[in-house]
Amino acid sequence: MVYIQALFLTLAFLTVYYLIIPIINYIRDPKGLRKYPNLTIWSGFSDLPLIYESHYGRRSHTMLKAHEKHPVLRIGPNALSYSDPAAIKDIYGHGTKCTKDVFYSKLSGTHFHLADVVDKEEHARKRKVLSSAYAIKNLENWEYKVADMTERIIKAFDERCTDPLPDGQIPDSKDLTIDYRMWTNLYTVAAIANIGLNEDLRFLDQGSDLVTSEAKDGTVKKVRFRECLSANASVTSTLIWAYEWYETFTRVSKIVSSTYRQKWGLAKDWDGIVHNRATSRWKRYEKGESLDDFFSALMEDKSGAPNNLEWGEIEAEVSIMMNAGSDTTGIALSNVLLLLLKNPKCLKTLREEVDGVLEEDDKIAPYDKVKHLPYLRACLDECMRMYPPVSFHVPRRTPPEGATIRGEFVAGETSVGISAYVVHRNKEIFPEPESFKPERWLGDAGKNLQPYFVAFSAGARGCIGRNISYLEQTVLLASLVRRFEFSLPSPSWEPVRRETTNLSSGPMPMKIWKRPIGAVDV
């Protein structure tokens, strides 16, 4: 009898909390949000539909379809999504009064890192500490680290080359010797570890992302870097949308779902990877090693004076560097070659441009020779337009007094955002949005599109690492298309895509062989 009463009371509570109160609030409409169309029939009452779409990795795609009819959507009881490019400046611009949403504070650990800190003054302090490390001048001084990783991936690809593929044929499955998605990710992880922590992970030499994870008690084990990072992104980006219930849903998911329980375990291993990277670098710092990397910028300013950061903040910054500094660029690198192979005329144009500036002995494309190539940059930007690595509606929060967005007042403490995946498919700004057209970024027409390009977000909170991303993408893509030919399993082949906060793709098997030109024989 006691059990039945407890069950009844629990069901009654859940009914009131999840059904009755949301309906009352929807009818009361204290913020005036009921005028906006809903993403689903339930979105005005509950955040669960957004969690559902996130669980299946299709959130932005679903929002795109709904936005074809409506420039503003209500995606939760207290959340709006925009597709109108006019809203970019209002939400993300330098003069906006909107701040980082609750999303970020819920996902932060004991300390904020640069990407999730909410307070604007605290963000300014952090950005000042890191801005010198991410400056273009520093990055070009570290080009040799990117060149080193590029040489290693070329060596690995040389060893996996096959015979040339006759025109009009598809490759035999045994000749699909590389998973390009995996290799580009190994490249970006290895590069950011070297640039950020002066650590050689040897991922490209081993063809593996096996790495050490260290628990707080000192216990260590070997784990897969990409698997742990992916699991962490999957569970957090799914359950987070019900902010008030995030911790509860996390606990429940570990009990009712073996899949989520496994992913949460891998997410804990991700924390252990970060901890091990940070403590290993700290030990070298304590020994007095003078190393030129991001970690040094965390520890000391330009004059050598200590920044006196707490350890939790140091680990947080290492975490976002290893996360955002690897996965997004790896995604972009895999997508751009995929799109070039599906558009051979674009690949031919790119090769002509690259071949025109490189010498026969340029095994690795020098950044100084390729950084200003217009078509190369256009290919990268067009790829990130179509498949922005950070695809989700990066959420902001209106100030307590409210804000005006695209000419309409939005009440205070409301979550607002724009998905790069959605706005990059605005047909008025980007005609034929599903077509790969690098030429749209050339000349004055391309300059006019830049305000609507939000692959790195926008405004004062835009991605501080965009320069390093372009450095890695430019050098690697130029070097690879110069030296190799690639083939997909078939002309119509597409990777499996799944969205977390990033729009990631699954394995990308390819056949690879040497280009028949003198430049590849160095």
C-alpha cells in the first residue's frame, strides 16, 4: 500500500510539473512568446522535444525545415531560434547586451574556461591572458609544428598508397586504405597538443589515438581520445536543454540507459585525458623548462610575470583547447576534401592555384605561399558554410531588461540563438545553398558575405582559435591535393552525420594514390 501511494504521489507530481504548470504558463504567456510558431506542437510547453531531436543528432536539420516557413521559432518554453541574418548582430554583435546563456554555466566544471565564462569582465580578463598566444604572429612562428604534423600524415599516406584508379571505375573495398575522417582528426589533435602543450602524442606515427587518462586519485589507463571526446559531447549536448533538470536527467540516464551509462563513463575518461595532459605539462613547467606554447601564456604574461591562475582554471583552459582546438578543424578538413571530390572542377581549379605557387621541392606547403590563395580560402569557407563544424544555435540570454532583436522586443532572461547550419542556408544570402560554390566567396561579392558567415560565431565572443584553424586547414589541404589523388567508395557516397554541438561525421574510407607529377616525388 505504501508503495502504491508513493507511486501515485510521484505520478501526480510529474503530471503537475510537466503538464499542468507548463500549460498554465503557456496560457499566461508572461514573456509574450506565444506569438511565435513552435518547433513542434509541444515546444511551447516543454524542452523535451529539443532533447528528443538532440538525442537523434538532427536538431539543426529539423530547425532548418521549420525555419523555411518562419524566421523565428519557439524551440522551448523560454527559448527562441532565429534564421534571419539581421538577428546576428543583435544577438552576437560587439554591441549586444545579450550574454552567454545558462547552457554554459550548467556545463562548466568548477571553473569557467574562455568559451563558457558568462561574465563579460571575466571574459575580457581571460581573453587578455590568451590573446597573445592566439595572435597571428605567434601562430606563424609555430608553423613548423603544423608542418611537422603535415609531414607525418603525408608519410602515413605514402605508406598506404595504392595503384592509380582507372577513369570511370570505383575502388575495390580492399583499396580503401585510409579513413580520412580519422586521420584528419589525429592530425588536428596532434597539432594542438604540440602547439598548446609542447607534447608529442605520436598519433600520426602510430595511426592510433590511444592516450592516457588519469583519474583524480592518480589511477591511469589507456583510452581512445576521439571516442571519449565524442561521448562527452553526445550526452551533454543532448540533456542540457532542460536547464533546470539537467542534473536530474543526467542521474536518471545513468540508471535507465546502458548506452548513456557507457557514454558518461567515457565522458569521465575525457576529463581524465585533460587532467593527465595538464598535470604532465605542469610538471615540466615546475622543472623550469622554457617552452613556447599556449600553456606558457596561461602561466605568465609577456613580461614573464605570473598570471596566478587557479589550477581548476588551468585545467578548464586545457580542456577547451584540446576539445575545440581539435574536433572542429578535423571536421572541416574531412568535409572540404569530400566536397572537392564530389565537385571535380573545383578540385581542378584548386590544384592549378596551388601548383602555381609551390616549387618542386615543396613537400609541405609553406604557409607564407598559400595563406593568401583566394580559391583555397574560398573552398574552406564554402565547406564551413555548408557544414559548419559548430552547427548548433549557440545560445545567448537577453539581459533582465530585455533586448530588441530584428526590430522586435524580447523579454529579459530569454534564451535566443542562431544555428550556423540554418543561417548559412538562407537562399536570399546564399543562392543554391546546397551546392558547393567556392566562387561565391571571391572578390567583392565574397567580402559582402562575411557578415553572414558565422562558422566561428561572431562578435566579442567569436572563436579565438580561428587563426590556428585556418593555418592547419590551409597547410594540410594544399599539401595533400598537391601530392595525392583520392577516391570515395562511390561517387554518391556520403558519410553518416550526427550533430552534438558540432556537426560531426562518421568514418570516411578512401582510396589514395600518388599524383603523376614531379612535385610529388620529393
